[in-house]
Amino acid sequence: MKTNWNYPTSVWVGKDRIKDLSKGCENLKISSPLFVTDKDLINLKMTKSIILEVKKKFSNLAIFSNFSGNPIGENVEEGVLEFKKNKCDGVIAFGGGSGLDVGKAIAFMSGQSRPIWDFEDIGDYWKRANEKNIAPIIAVPTTAGTGSETGRASAIINNETGVKKIIFHPKFLPSIVILDPVLTVDLSPRLTAATGMDALAHNLEAFCATGFHPMADGIAIEAMKLIKKSLLNAANDGKNLEARFDMLAAASMGSTAFQKGLGAIHSLSHPINAQFNVHHGLSNAIFMPYVLTFNKSLIEEKVVSICDYLNLDKNFESFISWILQLRKKLKIPHKLSDVIDVEKMNLNKLSKMALEDPSTATNPKKMTIDDMKILYEYSITGKLF
């Protein structure tokens, strides 16, 4: 199956669609692309082969890959310098969340004179941007989790403060997305699990977030159905292209849906990602049942409606049981203390960071710093509300 989608942007979907990457550059009138990917992906045979193919059409292709997971502002600054030095006019953002977020941020910041932190997702900060010289973006995800390819923001750590910031502008949204399940076949079971749970967190929190956005709700609940159908299959059999495709679609749907908002799963995760370099999908998976049970009084009706659509018993406990069993089958730990040295956690500092995270505003329950601290404490001991 090959098709083109146009919501929220132009999405080229199907097996081997990566072969259309050069065509995407031509469509966007990109003649000097900057290929942005991370330190690990740049060394893979798959990536090298794709770069060689693009170079056949664009001999002046430049490459930037000097960053890893949980990117920092300095990574973006270095990428912008590379963009300008090579007189690039567009970005190919290739990889997981870090590759996509850095690539999008480089394309955006290549046209700005203010520091990246001036465009944090607060109020109308995005209107500070000079829109004239923002470079076009092609996004090619190689994991099925963040959905950054259909998002209008990048998550970048401010290295001075140790805080993960959401940098937003409508033109962060790539002009063309290529969803090719073949690119995700070699993803390890561990990363397939973590990124898949990230996609679930995005759709689940968007569905439960405050506000009225039935389009987002419809996308989110259908994505959760795809995840229930295919996440375990993708983790257990990486070469199952149908499962891989379902997960790619669900990830892109997640970031489309969370235009509505997110919640405390992400609020708790971002400080842990920034302070302890924990994979974002893994931390989301760990925090998920604690936040769900904390929010129960305000989300129970919505969760029961999810159960109805996913063919689970129609009660809140059935949904929590499914989440816990799914995590167990994916070998995801139940407690935060299983992945970090909790003795190094400054709960007061982390709780303040979580409360101030932009995801907190649309959590179903109004949060306090004490709530955040209790959620961290429960996630350390493994106790559910």
C-alpha cells in the first residue's frame, strides 16, 4: 500500500518511500540540503546508503550529526553554523526524536537572530520569530514513538539550567514527512518497546487532556487501537512490516493529537530526561500508571470509552491492568528506582521543574508541587494510587 496524506502536513506513506527523498527535495525547491541525524545513525549502513542516493542528485549535500539523545541548545547552534557555512537551503531531519528535533530546530534557527530560548512554548513567544528565512524541512522518522515528524515543536535541553524546554513555532512542522516502515525494521526490541510506549503516552494524554478537540480525540483513540494491535508484534518480530507500519502511523497520530495538550506523564518525564539522560519513552512508560491512577476521578469516563473501543472490559481497572501487563511483556520496569540512582534525585527541584513544564497546564487535575513530589515518590516505591 502506498498513499499520500495531507493532514496535518504532506505525508508520503509506504514501503520503500525513502526512495522518494530526492523528489521531496525537488518539490520543496531544496538544492543544498543539510542531512541531520545523530551520532549512532550516521554510522549505519542504511543511513550511508540513503545519503549516497541523495548525493547522486544533490552533490553539495552537507551532513550534521554531532549529537546524541536528549539534545542540548549547543547542538542546535553548531548545526546552524554548519547550515550557514555550507549555504544550505533546507533540512532533511532523519532519525528518532533527537534527530528530528535537532533538524527542525536548525531549520528554524537558521533564520533567527534571537537565542532559541526566546521561542519557548509560552504564550505568544513564537510570534517573536522572523518567518521569512525559516528553511523547509523533510522529516524521516526511523523510530515509532515521538511523532516529532508531525509536530510543531522541538524538545531541547538548556544545558545551563538543566531544564528540557519545548521550543515552538507553527513552521517547525515539516513540509513533507516520509513514513517508511522498512527504516524501523532493525530497531531493537528494547527501543521498539520504549518508543512504542512513548506513542501510547502521547495519544493517551491527548485523549484525556482538558479542552474540546474532537478531531484530536478521534485520532488519539484510533492510534491507541493500532498500538494495542501491533506494539507487541513489532517488539517480538522486528521484520513484521504491518506491525511496524501501524506503529509509525500511531506515532505520527500521537503528535497530531497532542495539539490538544498532554499531562503529568510528560511533566514528570522531562526533568528526568534532562537531569538523568533517561530515554523519554522509557520514563513516560514508567510514569504512566501512577499518573492515570492519580487522575482517575476526572478521567474514568474517558478511560472507559477507550476500553470500549479497544475491546477491554469496560472499567478503569481493566485499562490499568492492560497497561501494566503490556509494560511487563515489553520488559519495561515498574519503578523509577529501577533505572536511576534515586539517592541523586532532588525531589524538590524535580517537582518544581515538573510543575513548571508546559504539559502540566492540560493535565486533567490541577497540579501542585506537592502532587508532583508525591507522584515521584510513588514511582520510586512502585505504589499506585
